Amino acid sequence: MSAPVFTYYRRPLVRNRIEAVEARLVEVALQYGSGDLTDRMFVEFESPVRILWSLVEVLDRRIGVNVAEQVRLLARDQGYEFDQMLNYAPPVPALWRLTAAVEAAGGGTVLIPSIEHLTNLGCSESALLNHISGRPNTQVIWTDPLSEVSRTTSDPRESAPSEPLAGVLGEFRVSPFCAALRMARFYCEEHLSRAGLSTLVDAVDELMVAVVGPAEQRWSGCIGTLNEQMEVRLTRPAGTRLLVIDVTETRDIADEPLDSKLQRICASGISVRRRYGSGGGTLTRCEVPIPMVARR
């Protein structure tokens, strides 16, 4: 019997993407053997304090009596920091119901659109993530199709595998809207560590600098590149001693020669090839040999 699947997202972060986000959650849930999310989709709504204040501001515009300013003055007279109160971390009852449900079920798979849904909630996102995925038999999957990151976390108390994992180890997306190289290096290290391939972190880090770094420099301050993006997938084909890294980008550079950084990497025994992507753009494939002993 497959482990139960739970979902969580914050409504204010998806706005007009509610249907798309929920459809994606259901799609991924099906992949994990759960087509019925009844009572297992936990949705966090807007902070009631902010909703109430927005109503006050609407009332101000309608009747023109400056209620908002009077409330601010009253708060100051009473010794309250109004702006601080308004920006307190919102209550998260759905998140606590989720964690209670996961605990009651003895673990499960938790689908969340992206790490942003755990930010600005009164404590660090890493603490909240550990609170969820630190439970036995529990993993968190990022699912947002419009997010630049898609990755998996699992119970950190699991022992290291005796052999590196096979199959897709992880994938993520970077774009001009984020620190592309920093994110690529971070997520590669995380995926490799979880797969038992920490010994490859330095080599893959050098690849990210050589492949993602130039794209980030090109994107910097250039409005004409805002629609570009890169997708990175790390795979270990079953039965091989290779780590395959596919970097797909929207620009066409397949015919351009490899620069000096990539040529130096190739000379170290790592294979780097480029070709046109099946859907356009360019696919850069890197094959990194896996040492006979590769543990976390």
C-alpha cells in the first residue's frame, strides 16, 4: 500500500493560478499512488488582520473620513507599533493541521508548490521544512510548474545508501529572476548529497560555473532576456557509473564551440556535448564518471 499523500499551499502566493496549482498537485499525487486528496489538501488563506485592514482602506476611499489614519494615531497613543502589528507573521492553522495529519498517518508524501510557501511565517523555512520532513517515513516534494525550483526532501535520519541512487536524482529551473548560479550550485549539492554522491560535488560545481555562470552574466541587467530560462536535470542511468547532467536552455548556442572553461573540464575526463533541444533551444549534456566508492 502506498504512503498517504498530503498537499499544502498558501492561497495569497498563487493568486490567479489556483486552478493550475491544484491541478499540478493532483497530477503529482497520482504519480505517488493517490488520486483522492479529500481532506488532504491543506490551504492557507490570507492573514485575517491584513484582510480587515484592506477593508478599512476600502472604506476610507468610499466615505473619505480617513479612518486608516485615525486608527494609526490611536495605536500610537496606546503605545502600539501599528506597522509592526500589521506585518506580523500570519497565522498558519492549515500548516499545523497538515503536520498533525502527517503525524497521525505515521508519515507520508507532502506536496508543496515551492519553498516560498514556507517563508515569512515567523521562523525560517528550513526550520519548518525540518518540522515536516523530519518525521519518520516523510518526504516533501516541490511541485510548482511555474517555480524555478523543483526538488525533493526526505527524512534526514535515514542512513546513507551503500550504493549511489539510480534514476533521476533531481531537477530544477533557473531564470533571470533569481540568482541562477548560486541556486544551481546549491541544489546540485543537495541532490548529490541525498543520492550518496557527495564526492562529485566539486566537479559538478565547476560544471555549473562553466554552464550556468555565463548565462547569469548575460541575463544581468538585460531586459531582452527576461523570457529565457534554464532547466537542469541530474540522472544516474541504472547499471552505469555515470552521472548525467542535462542543461536545457531557451537560447540557440548548439553550434557555438565550447569555451575554455568547458574545454578544460573535458580534458579532466568529463564528457560535455551540445545539440539542439527537441523543443528548440540548446541541450548541454555532461557525463561525469562516478568513482567506485561514492558515499555521503
